[in-house]
Amino acid sequence: MDRAGLAAFLRRRRETVQPEDVGLPRGPRRRTTGLRREETAALCHMSTDYYARLERERGPQPSEQMIASMAQGLHLSLDERDHLFRLAGHHPPARGTAGDHVGPGLLRILDRLQDTPAEIITELGETLRQTPLGVALTGDLSRYTGPARSIGYRWFTDPGARERYAPEDHAFLSRMFASGLREIATVRGPGSRAAHFAELLLARSEEFTTLWNSHEVGIRPRAGKRFVHPEVGALDLHCQTLHDPEQSHSLLVYTATPGSESYEKLQLLSVVGTQVLP
């Protein structure tokens, strides 16, 4: 572990990142160049004391999980993330489509969408980040672990996964999830996570097995999304998608037509927020 190098790198990155880059207000009295230590610690999900000790070349060696959290909190690129891991005495995670590290570009956009439902997902439909209004709309989808992180997997194994989607769309969504998983499994190969998910679903879901055996491909998500929220009811939203090809991540942004009933419901949801969620 290179304590001096780690401390210098963290200080430099903290001074480089601006509050507005991570969705924080600058404030009229700010004198700090970049972020304050307490702001950085909060973004990295650690105590201010722990983070401060790292910048002062003190404290224990951070775990790989802690380093990954710092890399994400400081909006590091993949090269910067790998460098941070090496400074801390760890091997960097393997790169590829299975990675959870969200690129700084998508994060900067997400941080500016705090008044809009939005989420960042993997190619398997695993939610990595959500805006507060995104959580209010669909629930906290980042809390799941294992295969259940994938909405496509939950769709066929957890009846609760369908509750927030209009019943008339369920059949189409089932075909879409099965089709999408087949395409990804074909691209990634027999040993991929997509192929593993397919094997698990074939053993658990008759509906998935029937759809899988139909060999449908090319069923794409519709631009219009219909949600059923337990408090505000039905919402008709538009979904815009931005892809990060390097990580195979996508940013999904949900909007409503101004003046529509769904627009008014989103406004109400932004006031009520996550307090309405179980």
C-alpha cells in the first residue's frame, strides 16, 4: 500500500471535483477548492474521520469494497479507479460488462436529474443508481442482491416485480425480457452471467421456459412506459435512454408530457417522495 501516493491522489481528486459535478449546491460562502472532506466522505459512504485519516497517510488499509465506494463517490474513470486500487495495495477489478462501476459521464448527468425519475442499469437490467424521484416511482431497486438484482430475473420469479407495471403490458414485457436475455446470452457466450440467469429461470419459471423456447429476438422496449404507483395511481411516461458502451450501462430518464395528468402526478410524487413507499 502506497500511503503517500494514496493520500496525494485522494486530495487531488477531491480538489478537482466541483460541488455541481456531484449534485451539491456550491453556496455563496464556499472557499474550499473542490469538495470539502465531509462532502467527499458522505459521497463515499464513510465517516469524515476515516476519510480524513486516509488523506493524512494514517489509518488501516482500506478494503476493496471501500476503495470501490471511493472510486464511485469521486466520479473516477476506469483508469483512475484502477490506479486507486493499486495505490491501496489491491488488484483492480476485472473490466467488462459485469462491472458495477458507473462512468463519470453518466454520473454527472444523473446528479443533475434530482427532480426527475432516472436510473442507471446494466445490460441485464440491474439498477446501480437511482435519483430520489426514481426511488419514489419504482421503489429502491438497487437493494437487491444476486440474480434478483436483474429486473428480468425478478419478473419471472417474484410476483411483486410486476405490481408497478400496467397489467395490460405484462405479456409484452415477459416477451421482451426473455428476448433480451436470449440476445445477451448469445453475445456473451455460454459461460456468461446472462447464460447462467437463463439456466436458473428455465428451472424456476414455466412462463419463461415457454417464451425461451419460442426463440424470439429483437423485441425492443417501448418509448412509452406505463407505471401503477400505490399512492398516485397510473402514470404514462416517456423513457429516454443514454448508453455507455464501455461499461454496457444505460441511463434511463422518465418524463411526462407537460400539462398531462401524469405530469401532475409526478409533481405530487416529487413532494410526497419516498415517504409513501413501504
